[in-house]
Amino acid sequence: MKRGSTNFLRFTVYVMGSIVLALCIFALPEMWQGGSVEFPMVDYAIFLIMMGMYVTAVPFFIALWQTLKLLTYIDQNKAFSELSVKALRNIKRCAAIIAVLYVGGVPLLFPIADAEDAPGMLIIGMIIACAPITVAVFAAVLQKLLQSAIDIKSENDLTV
């Protein structure tokens, strides 16, 4: 059963990566049309938001790679090892980088929200920024839990 659940998670990681890669290749370039004379600040803000999305794709793919490594460690019965702790630490760092970039990008939504008269856009931006924060906190909790389990296991190995 363990192998089947890790395969399902591995499939999910590949699907998520494929979706983000497709968005980076096809959808984001279509968003940029540029050249609006009426709202030049909006065009500039959209361009910066798109660049921010491309920049956040890098730590996202690194986190996915670390997730695949973690699933491999679980399949190889190395779940309680320093390698797993390191993978969780890298996932936590990548999620924190994405969160910082998204929170830093929320002010770029002001010109767009002002031009479109849509103040809810700022709230949506903050909600999107909260998702990587949640992932970072969850990875940090798992990292500490796994590290304490490894410490207890090593203590038990020494007493026997």
C-alpha cells in the first residue's frame, strides 16, 4: 500500500509541474500584450507581475524536485534519515521564498485594482500569498517532527 500511495503522490507532483510549466510556456506570454496608452502603469505592473511569476517558478520546481526525492527516500525505507530532513528543509526554504516574492508583489496590484476599480484584487493577492506560507509552516513542522524522531531512534540504537 505504501508504494501505491507514493506513486499517487509522485503522479500528483508531475501533474502540478506540468500545469505550471504549461502556464509558463503558453498562458503567461499571452497575458502580455502591452502598449496600452490609457493606463501605462497597469501595463508596467502586469509586466512586473509576470516576471515575478516566472521568478517564483524556479523555487517551485526546486520544491517539486525535493518532494520527488523525499518520496524516493520513503520508497527506499530511508524516511527517517537526515536526507529526508534536508529535503523538507529545502521545501520549506523554497516555499518561504515564493511567499516573500508574492507578498512583495501585492503592491503591484494597486495600479491594476485602481484602474479596474476592483479592490477585491488585493485580497485575492494576499490569499494567493498565504498558500506558500502554509506549505512552509507545514514543512517546518514535519521537519522538526522528523528530526526529533531521528534523535529518539538514534538514542534507542545507542541504548541497545
